[in-house]
Amino acid sequence: VDVRIVAATNKKLEEAVAEKKFREDLYYRLNVIKIELPPLRKRKEDIEVLAEHFIKKESPDLNISVSVLNALIENNWKGNVRELEAVIKRAAIFAKSSGRNLVQLSDLPKEIVKESTIEFEDLVLESLRNKNFSFSSISETAKDLGRVNRTLVAENFRGIVFKTLAENNYDVDLSVRQIAGTDNQVVNERVRNKVNTFLQNLENDINNQNVKDFPAIKSAFRTKYKNLPRRFHIYLDEVIKYFLKSDI
């Protein structure tokens, strides 16, 4: 019989042999080609590949959101690959039971989310997605995130919209799908309405200005920048410049 045996262990077999806890002859029979595999926490670059593999095993239609992936990468994974697989299986069950094709932060164990340094904007987007961008989703998200100011949530969402539009070369359809994180047409239409409202308001305000150069427009739009988190200012700049170039 021609067979090939692949054996794995988390024990130090050399020490076990020396201590007479593992048969020396068996050790040398098995130890033909030795591969040292570091723990998962020391090879963070493998986490995304493994997570994608495990989620597709559960369902080919499931995907993992960016914020979830970041949380997985930051986790220490004391249980190594088996723990990661178990977490993905759990997340897949929760996502599918909610009728979603995108794994979100709410699908992960609380201890993993708690230990991650996820950006506030990611938490906002995850919460809005969980609430299907309903009319009350901004207020509910503000409450869920520790009773933060409703304006803070709304302005982070406005910044997310500008950022996504700028990164997608102002393709509204693509931006809407990315923000919504689902193929659900009702949810996509809600997001589209919000995106179009932001753009229409901005376009109207630009049209109402007597000047058309960017520095003057930006100076006149101080209130639009006031509550917008500073990391999003560059994206609002880009959207304004896009409108100015379009000769609206």
C-alpha cells in the first residue's frame, strides 16, 4: 500500500521524545519533511484569504464587509485557524438568518468587536446597514453607539457618501451599492435617495453662488465643512471641484 501521511501537532515533539512521552521511532518515521507553521496571530496576511475561503464554504453568495475584515485581522486568534473558522461559521448563520449576503460587525462575537480599533465611520455604516437605512436609522444609530449626538452620525454618513463617490469616480450606481452593502432593491433605493439629496443640495448651493472658482466656493461653504469630520473634508473638496468642472 502506497500512502502519504500528513500529521499536525501543537506540541514540541522533540521535547516529548526526550522526556519519553512520544515514541522516538514513530517521531522519525513521521518527521520526513517538517513544516513550521507560525500561529495565525503572527501571519495576519493569511487571515483575509482564510476568512474568504471559510465564508464561501458556508455560502458562495456571502461576502465580508471591510469593517468585519479589519476586526478579524486585529484579533489575536488564540485558537488559531479553528477559532477563525468557527467565528466565520457563526457569522454566516447570523447573516443568512437575517436575509443578508454581507457579514457585518453585529454577526461577530462581542469580544472580537470590543478589542478592535474600528473607525467610527465603519461603526456608523454597519449600524445603518443593520437598520436598512430606514427613516429613523440615524437617530437609532446615535442611540446604539452610546447616545452620541445625532448630528455626529449624520455628518459621518454624509462624509461616507462623499468619500465613496470620489473613490468611484462619481459613479452613483456603484457608490449606492457599496454603501448599501446589499442587493436588496428597497434598501438601495433608500440609499440612492439620500445620495441624490446630498448631491442636489450641494449643486443648488453652488448654482446660487456668484463665483465659480473653488477657493471662493469653499470659503462660502464654511457651514458645510463645520460639522463634517475633518478626514472627509478632502472628499467634499473633490465633489465640489467635480461639479465646478461639469459646468453646472
